[in-house]
Amino acid sequence: MRRRSPRRLLGLIAAVTVAFSLFSSASTAGAADTSAKPAASAAAVQPAAAAAPLSTSTPVVFVHGYTGNASNWVTAMSVFRLNGWSSSNLFAYEYNSYGSNVSNAQGLASFVNNVKSRTGASKVAIVNHSMGGLVSQYYLKVLGGSSNVSHLASIAGANHGTTFAGACLIYITCQQMYPGSAFIAQISLGDETPGTTKYATWYSACDGIILPYTSTRLSGADNNSVLCQTHIGFLADTSVLGEIARFIAS
């Protein structure tokens, strides 16, 4: 038997290590690595204010995914600031990933009202990721929040559920996130994009967590297919985040 060279063995070990790391990152669904802050790309640095002078005064509320938190939005907020937003108009809503998404949506309603009161704005924009899509959709559609929201951008949102939630069905949020649940049926029935709110989604066949990946799409929204981006990778994709900033500025 021919012996492999040490260099080739090292290469194989490195490949296995990378594959294991990618799997581990995907399994956390909504969590983000906050030890590094990716630099914004040139594509993200296109001042939104040039297209709509007053649009960047709209407060933006970011809604994380399952097991996520406010730190998931470090890169997004950086991109929004580069596109003309003030830090005082960027907010991250945190909720209980293991409690009911009905309660989480009710909490979002209160959070939006507080942001409006604090900023004096008549409406806010919402940017969500993963399970944050369910929280946002319930707020806009069932709780009537669309009258308070100018734009909704859903990044890899679990808007029609994901079979990946089968791995955590001991929690009510995962039960609600599983395709075919009563919760999914309630937010999908009838008009998926109610009110005068502008809706847009970003999704990818390489997501790996939202299964099927087309679950993110909303009928009546501007649905954008992204070429091979992972579920967690979206949170650091400055190109997509720049597009979202300009969408909200429109």
C-alpha cells in the first residue's frame, strides 16, 4: 500500500476540520460569532440618502432568530450607519427563544411603540432573520402592526416554517416554526403582505437551516434569491445588508 505524504495528511485533516466547523455554526441557527466584526464591503457603502433625502430618519428595529440576540446585528448596524442612519435610530429587539412566538410578537408590538415614542417617528422599519420572521409576521398580520411599519425586510426568514425545527420540538417556538403548524397556518392565511408596508425577502438555496429554502418567500413581496449564502452567513453579508438599507430608504 502506498503511504500518503505528511503534507497530504495535513490537508485531509484541515478539510475535515473546516467541514465540522461549518456544521457546528449552522446548528446554532440564530446565534452569531461576535468576536470579529467583518468590515463593510464597497457594495454596502452606497449612501441611501442620495436616493431619498429623509428616508434614513426612519427608525429600524432588528429582530433576531432562534437563540439569537442583539449582537447578531453588529455588522448590519454598521452597514446602516454607512448608508446614512444615526445610531440613535437603530434598535435591536430581544425576545425569549424558548417561549411562545405569540408572546414574542406582543413584546415586539410594545417595543415598536416605545421606539416610536422615543424617536417621534410615525412608523418604523423592521429587519428580521430566521425565526424573527415568524415574530414579525404575527405582529404585522395578526396584531395589526402593519400600520406602524413602513418596510419589512426578511433575511432567511422561517416565514413558512422549516423542517430543521424538528430538532428542537421540546420548545413551543420550534413547534410553531415547524411547517404545517397552526401558527404557520395563521400567519399564512390570506394576504401575506397586509397593509401599505413594503415587503422584501432575501433567501438562498445554500441556506442549510431554512428547509425548504423557499420558505422565506412571501406572496406579494419583492423576493430576492441570493447566490449561495449560508443561514448564518447572511448576518455578515454586507452586500445583502447594503441592499436592505437601500430598500428601506426607498
